Amino acid sequence: MNLSGRNFLKLLDYTPEEIRYLLNLSIDFKKKKEKGEDHRYLAGKNIVLLFEKTSTRTRCAFEVAGMDLGMGVTYLDPGSSQMGKKESIEDTARVLGRMYDGIEYRGFSQEIVETLGEYAGVPVWNGLTTEFHPTQMLADLMTVEENFGHLQGINFTFMGDARNNVGNSLMVACAKMGLNFTVCAPKHLWPSEELVETCKGIASANGCEINLTEDVMEGTKDANVIYTDVWVSMGEPDEVWAERIKLLSPYQVNSKVMENANENAIFLHCLPSFHDLKTTIGKEIYDKFGLTEMEVTNDVFESKKSQVFDQAENRMHTIKAVMYATMIDNE
């Protein structure tokens, strides 16, 4: 499998076989990390991380993965780049592509990362856009496989705002890798009809199904994986909270939901999560709406079924695999 020089912008660009290859690499890198084996295979190379949206997991995963592979890593926060302000996306890509061997972008429109990928001349990786979050998906798939030993035939339910980058990307990932994917959300928070139809076609070719329902008990019945995300995504205005709380409170992941799922079900969340009052936003929501928990209850989040911290760690191993596979010289 040769992915050298490829961009990693969305899973729609990758075949199931290529995704499988990246997952296998991730598993191998995790074992090397646990054993303390040196794997500085990309020593002498340098990467730059362009962040227009801040993050704990994505930044740390890329930085540690890059350094483990022996690379130099430059981080540019939202105020440290002229991209899109005094310099076009195209020009930024061409400048950075002359200085770095790989570029990560985390920010807004998918169009931005696609433009970077077109003009940079080096691999570009999507750390998150409004539409897609492909590096998160590899970590999610890896976590599911660690718990069940396989991906094909797993019943996977996403609860919440399924139009966001995580909902979109999970539907693609499941369709590609043979997991039955269910959207459990209010109808107008379902993914676009175009993406649903695309994913149904992919799923059909890979022996799985895409289902959409507004019924919580129907959507979570016999699920092996229950997954949720915050109700208001980064960058959305605070005024959205009241509407989303009203819409999505019935779709909170709680003990009743987990009991309705398969007895072996696990809980996943891409984090951060509002499961208690230990955050500024959590306290503000409590003051305004009286909620002590939002998308998931604390008892579920802290339960043995919750695999969210394994999931977070796996970001590092899967990102390492993506960078290695797209940067290694296979000539």
C-alpha cells in the first residue's frame, strides 16, 4: 500500500483497503509506543500545524506523534498566521510547502483545507473542518475494534446534532468499513440528503446499512456503540444553546439509553464533554438553564462502558500512522 504524497482531507477520498492499512499501522505504532521502541522513521523532516480553532487532543496528538517520528514541529495559533487575512490560502500553501514536509490544518470550511492540499505540494492533513473530522474517525474505528475485535457488522448509533463534522464523518467511516450506522436525532439535524445517499451507496457495497430515526428507543436498540458529541459546536454563537437544549435533551445519553443498547455496548465521545459542572461553560449553562449534565450523564461518562480516554489516546497513534504513511519515501 503506497500512500506517499497523499493528502488526508476526508475519508470519502480513501478506499476501505486504504483505511484498513492506516488502522493496521496505528495498531503497530501503539504497540511500539507501549514497548518504548524507537520509531523516529521521519527524522530530519518538519511539519507545521495551522490552527484556526484551538484544541487539546488534536494539537497534542499531532505534536507528540510528530516528535515520536523524529520530526520538528511548528505550531501556529489563530493569531500567528496571515493566512486568509494578508495572504491568500493559495500563497500560504505554496510558502509553507517550500519550508515544511507536511501541513496540518484545523479550522473552518473544508474548502480551505482542500485549497491547501491543492497548492502546498506536500501532504496536507485535516485536523477538523466544519464539514469533516477524518483523523477523529480513525481513532474511533480503532477504539471500536479494540473492544470488539472486528468492525464488520457492528451496530453504531450517533445521538445529537448529526449534521456536524463528527456526525458526517462517522456516517462515512461506518459505511466504508462495514458498520451499521444509525442517526438518532431530530429530523432537521440529520446529515444532508446528498451525503446520506452517497453513504447508503457505499454501505450497500460494504454489506452494512445507514438508518435514520427520531425515536431514541428504536435508534439505540441493540447498539454496540453509543456515540455523542457536544450540542453546540465550536464557533457557533451562544444564542444557539437554548434551541439545542430544547431539541436535544431527549437525546441525552443516560443509563436508560445504555440499558436499551446491547449488553456489551460501549460509550464514545470525541471530547470535550459537558457531563458535570467542572467547566466554565458547564457552570454558565447551569446558571441559565439549570442543567448539571448535557449530552451525556456523569454516571455513563464515568462508567466501565465509557471508552472515551482510550479513544482520546488513539488520536495520537492514528495521526502518527497518517503522517508516516503519507510522508514516507516509497520510491
